[in-house]
Amino acid sequence: MLLPCVVIFALFIVWPLGKSVSLSLHGSDLFGRPDAFVGLQHYRDMLGSAEFRHILWVTFAFVLLTVIPGVLGGLAIVLLLEQHIRGIRIFRTAFALPFAFSVASASVIFATIYNPAIGLANGLLGRFGVDRIGWLTDPEWALISVSITTVWMSIGYNVLVLSAGIGAIPTEINEAATLDGAGGWRAARFITVPMLGPQLFFLIVISTIQSLQGFGQIKILTPEGGPEQSTKTLVYSIYHTAFANNASDFGAASAQAIVLLVILLACTAIQFGVLERRVHYK
Amino acid sequence: MRSVRQRRTATAATLLAVVALVAAGCGGGDSSGDTASGGQDAPGADALDKATGVTKVTFWHGMKGANGEAVDKLVKAFNAEHTGKIEVTAVYQGDYDETITKYKTSVQQGNTPSVVQIYDIGSRFMIDSKQTVPVQSFADKDGYTLDSIEPNIANYYSIDGKLNSMPFNTSMPLLYINKEAFVKAGLDPAKPPTNLDEIMEAAKKLTIKQGGKTVQYGFNAAIYGWFMEQLIAQSGTTYCDNENGRKDLATQVNFADEQGVKVATWYQQMVKLGYMPNTGKKTDDAQAVFKSGTSAMHLESTGALRGYLDAAKGKFTVLTAPFPKITASDTGGPIIGGASLWVDGPGHSDAEKRASWEFVKFASSPAQQAAWHTGTGYFPINSKALDLPEDKAWVAQYPQFTTAITQLHNTKPSNASSGCILGVMPQSRKASEDGLEKAVLGTDPTQAMKAAADSIKPQIDQYNKTVKK
């Protein structure tokens, strides 16, 4: 049974990966075909450029701005949804709903909300006497605005996963805790959250990967990497180098892709090394 | 508790999944392409006459919505006229950028379409790709006259007076005006501003603040490199060296020179003084502001006119005025771009090339261009189209469009108004936008434009090196 698996793995993973490495060592002609062998030139150019350091920084900031609020926000919502109030099912559905939106439609909706002159966000702020904010046009704000959209889109999924996790916690544990006098906050802090460990760990790993690969919302909300390149993440940069504006530097783009792969592997390895030790599996 | 071994397996599986997720995004293109040179010559008419059966033509384009429907109508009309002989299949390939990207892939795979629609700024790339037959060659072979093609439009797609591709859809930039806002501010909408200084002056009067909040902006426009190109052409100077790349491959862009800096300074001032909101580089966002009636003056292409008229219905009156010049003394004119049709040579049979030429001729004929004009709002590239009754009726219904016609006919063809032909023109446009944006955000305009021009230099050099090899 192992053979088909190995074949598929080789075909769809090892071969493209090898191809990417090979492309990253070549120059590109007018049509993006590899031409002269350039060795590690692309890597040297990339690692030596201030722009690339800026891109890495933006990527890192984007991960922090999306993973932490996304997972913590999802957790907060799920804990609140645990309250026994009427109509809780409606809220549950409502909070999981963003998951059903496609990246493109959510981004387009947010783009109209963020319009600096006629958008909803500045309209609401105006009522409270707050000055207009250049949500997507101010370099200080652009990444935050894109992150807000990303969190909004990912939180539905997080709520779903954590809700399922909570449902799986045996009721005896909570009953025992209640008998011992631990209610509300204490029960959440010492029972529910630790019991959600596997789900939280899963979400952190998956969100980090998704965040590092986030593309649609960045491209739609802030074309060309945003004001002063403030939203140019590594994935966007790969696209930009390889395809945007009739560019076809597949060599340099592949080199960036390899760097992204290394970063992803490192992040995931660290998460498994550090976080997984603290996870309590039933 | 799970065993360590179980956990290791899980770890390994997740790591593999990560590799898979990433690797899936990094596939490369196939390197075995067919670049057989030759095939760039125009065959004689007998190639098609001798052909048996139906000659198939694939046509890739980047038109969607109403424009896409107009393309389908055009193709249907052509096929009806050539039943049993030629059959054209139109394929929508996404926007202009996507179309050229897919075209590149098709070159790699040696499987190009028979005819492809490519945006104006992709022209240099198309020439250097050596995949096409210049339409001039067909015309010369047949003794077919291209005289009725608007000379200003033909100019963009010609080098040394030789037409490379057939102009198809053309748009021009205009100054859009909200008539009611003008009247309310005591300005005469019949005498619109004609240069950047006048726009600033009018914008001052047209900006309305209530309780410290701007409720109406005097002016708005996207941070759009196309406007920079247009304004530089208006000044009568060139956008890139070697006579806008028409004498030899251009080696540098000129938007960091006096004219470009003037434009950047003006953008900066307009935003700083609060006459214009900074809506960024996306034209959609700038368009939304004008459509909502929140701005009194606005720069956009003629292609936006139809949408503006619909959006403003019952709210305000949209007027059009000639695109502004930088200063009153400027003597140039706007560039007439858009997109054109390229006939592919290598890898296609002579009969197919001839069939493509027939289709391209048909698309540029007066009747089809009149249908195209009235169906889309694009400018007719065939001057005879404007004389047809259906076209006249349309212009009478939308008098706002006459501005564009006058503007086109008033422009004296020159290297400046032909526009820069540069291999990395799309990237260069984006670079100029980066410069404009930096200026708007507060950087010194001279420095901002200089940095932008410098950033594109290595790409120009790289391109020229690749082409000259």
C-alpha cells in the first residue's frame, strides 16, 4: 500500500520542490524560461538587499498580527458562547459565518468599508469626532487593516474547531470542578483551556502556516504591496517577482519560495518542539 | 497520553503537510518550448484560398462584462460572414496582466493562440518576443490601406512608420466634472480648468468643510502611473530616452525630471491642502468617490464614462473636459493607448495566419468599430466609424463623448504623444506610482521620483540585456 503513496509524494512534492530549487539557481529569459546557470546569485542578491529584510519583517509582523488575535479572539468567543443564554445557537452560527466567505468577496467588502473618503469605517469614526484614517493608504495602518480582515476571516474557523473541542470535554470533569467550587473564570482558566490544548495547538500551527501563505486579501486590499511596501509579505513578493506587471523572474521568485519553505519548516518545528510539550492529549 | 512514537509520527506527518502546502505553490514552467524563428513573414492570400475545410482561429482577449459581450458579438458576426471557411473562437483570459502572463506560458509551451489582445504597455515585449507577424506586412502584401486607422492611435503601435499590431480598443484620459458642484461654488462648468494650477485653484473653491470635516472634495484621482505618463506627454516631453524608445531600446525613464517632479509636487500639495483625499493606487476606490458625488473634479479614462453616467443618474450631472496640461504653456497632447491585436506567426500554418489577418481586418472595420464604440464606450480606432449613422446617434445621446473625439483630433502626432515603448513598461508604471505615493505621504517629491526612477533602472538594463543576447 505504500507504493502509490510514494509515487504521489514524489510526483507532486519532491519533483516540484526539486524544480523550484533548480529554477532558483538559474536566470530567466523573456518568457520566464530558465537560461544561464547563476549558482547562488539569487540568494546572495536577496539576502543582501534591504528590501528583502523589510519583506521578512512585514511577513513576521503579519503573522503576529493575525495568529495571536485570531486564536485568542476565537477562544474568547467560544468561552462566551459557553454561557447558557437564550438564542445561543444563533450567536454560534453568526460567529462561525465568516468561515463561509471567500477571501475575494470578504476583501472586496472590506475595501469598501476602508475607503478613506466614503467608507463605513471613517463614517462611524466621524460620528465620534475622530479624524479620518487612511486605512489602506497610510503605511502605518495598511498592515493592521489587512490583518483585521484576515482575523475576521479566520476567526469563524477557529470558533468552529474550538466549539467542537469544548463539546468533547467530558461533562464529569466540569461537574467535578463545580462541586469543588470552581466556577466561571476559574473553570475556564484551569479546566476548559487546558482541555482545549490539542485544538489550540492545531490552530496555532495551521494559522501560522496560513498567515505565512496569506495572499488574496493582501493583493485585493493593497495592490503592489501597499503604501511604501508596508504590506509586502514574502508570498506577495514571490507573486510580484514571478508574475505581476509582466515580470517573469522565476529564478529570483523560486529562491524566495525556497526561503519561505525554510521559514515555514522552522516555524513548525519550533512550535512542535516548544508548544507541543505543553499540550495535554486525552 | 500518547506515546512518543505516535507523537513523532504526527510531527513528521505535519511537517510533510507543510512541505506539500508550500511546494504546491512553487511549480515551475516547462523549459521545452518552441522558439522556431522565422514564421514572422506574412503569407500571400492564396494560402487561405487553397486551404480546405474550416480554418480555426483562437482569439485570446482580456475583456469582461459589457466589453466581453461586445467581443462575443464581434466574433459571431465574423463567423457568420465566413461560415464554412473560418471559425474564430474567443477565449477570455482574465485582465490584461493575466492575458499577457498566460500568453507567455503559451510561448513556453509552443502553443500560442492565433490572435491575442495585449495592452499598449506590453507592445515592446510583444515585439521582442518575436512571435508575431506585423500587420503592416499583411497590408503591404495585399496592397491594403491602413489609412483609415486614426493616425494618433496607429502611431502608438508603429515603429518607423510600420504598424506592428492592429489597434483595437482605445481609451483616453479625461477631466470629469460634477456640474452642480461647479454651479454651487459659483464656477462656470463651461470653462473647466485646463492645467494643474487651475485645478488647484478651482479645487480650493470646490472643497466644502462642515465642522472641520470635509463633506465635498474639490478634486480626486487615483495614484495612477497612467496619469503621470499622460501629463508628461501633455507637456510635449518624452517619458523615456531614445525618443520614447522608438529610435532604439530605451535605457532610462524620465519621470524624475522637471515634469514628473512637478506632477508629484502637485499631488502632494493637493492632498496636504485637503482638496483631494488620498485613496491610494486602486482606481476603483477613486472612482467610488466621484460616483458618490463626494468629489467635484476627477481624472479617469473615457472607458469610465458610461458607468459614471449611470451612477450619477438623478444625483448630479457628469460633464467631461479635456485632460489637463501641467502648465498653461504646454504644447503636447495625451497618449492614445488601450490594447491592440497581435497575429501570431511561428507555429501556425499559413492558412491560419491569413485567417487571423482577415479577423483582425474585420475587427478594425468601420462598421465593427462603430458597434464596438457604442457597445463599450471605447474610442473607435477607425476614423470612418464616426461617420456611420448609428455612431452619430450614440454621440448625440452622450455629448460628453465629443470631448474625447476633439481631444484626439487636436493632438499632433509626435514621439512624445506616441508614448514610451519600453520592455518593462508595466513595472515602470508601478514604479512611478511608488514615487507619487511617497510624495503624497510626505517625502520630498524630487527625492521620491528619483528613487522611483532609480528602482526601475536595473530592470530596464536586465530586460535590454536579455533581448540583445
